Amino acid sequence: MVVDSVEPRSSVLFRSDAQRTKVLAANVGQVAVVFAAQPRFRVDFLWRALIAAAAARIEALAVLNKIDLDSAAADRALEQLRALGARCLRISAQRDPQLAARILAPEFQGRETLLVGQSGMGKSTILNLLVGTAARTQAVSGRIEAGRHTTSATHWHALGTGGAVIDTPGFHEFGLSHIPCVQLPALMADLAPHATACRFGDCRHLHEPDCGVRTALSAGGIDTSRYMFYQSLCTPVAA
């Protein structure tokens, strides 16, 4: 391996837990969050990925793969991600690879894109469509309804049309411990407009009176599951 040059960092994407912070990639222009109906996806993983991307000021692209598998839950999740500001694609990378490649190519060319997602969602298959047979793929284990790890390290793949795809190993948790509670509402598109309507400037939107977020929640302006998700992120920090 030869280092040609060292470039300044324009963006850095992290995931973290209470023990450590892990850099996923630097100097990327977008994060493509891949999910599918099978194996079972976690919607909070998708939401966490969007928050991490927003914190790093990186555009988010949501890719629903395996649309040949009927899943109302996956379609609902995609529409919610669209409402939260992510660009959204629907593909079947394995069943209809030619159409999937035509849909994906314009979104990836000329950009440095980081692929993230839980194991088994089809990231390696998508990578192969974009750059050729670069990644090994495996079938999903139906018995345990879980993906099998086929990518064991992060790799950079240059695209012939310009830009690159950075493939990451599938992981189950997208920790956000590096983001303080006070910063979270501004990174959540559905909470942000209401977080400025609070009586107190340091409102954490948990128990404080005259809280714009909780008022919007009571009026149906914020989905209850999204507020509970915010609480789950913020309460350990606030405790």
C-alpha cells in the first residue's frame, strides 16, 4: 500500500457507544442506508443513521432493496425516511439487477458514497452492480432470519463514472453516544421546527413546562414512536 497524499477532512461519520467511538469514513458526500424486508430490519437503525449523517453534514440516501419481497412495513419506513429528508430509492438488486443498476447509477456517479446497513440487506450485491464483482455475497439464513457477514473490513471502490463507493461490514447497532442530548432535536427533521418554540432555551423536551416539542406531540404533530425514540437516546445522557 502506498499513500499518494493526505487530504484535509471535509466530513467524518462516526458511530459510538459508551466505551468507544468508531470512525466509519471521512470525506464522503453521502451515506446510503440500505435495508430490506428480509432479514428483519430495525427502524431505529435507519433513524440513527440519519441522525449520524445530519451531525456530520452528509446527505442521506435510503435504499429499500428486495422490493420483490412484499413488506408493508418496509414501504412505510421508506416513506417516513423520505419525510425526514432522505432521498429514497426502491430496487431489487438480485431479482432485477439491470433496472436496479439504472436506478442506482445516477445517485452514485461523481460522489463518494458510504454504504451502511445491517447484515444481509444486500449491500454487497449493490456494490457488485456498481463496480463489478468486487464483493462476495451470501444467501440470508432463513432459519434464524438474519444476514450473514460477507464484508469483514471497510473498502474503497472507485467508480468508472467518477466518485467511489465505500463498503462497510454489516453491523447491528448504530450508536450515537458522541452526540449530546441537547444537539439531537436539531438533527431530527420532525422535532427541529418545534424545538425552537420552548419556554426555556436549554429545554431537553423531556419534562420541562411550556415545551414546544411536547406540545406538538400532544397535538399529533410528532409521531409518538419518534418521540419515544428521542427519549431513548436522550434519557441515558440526561439521567
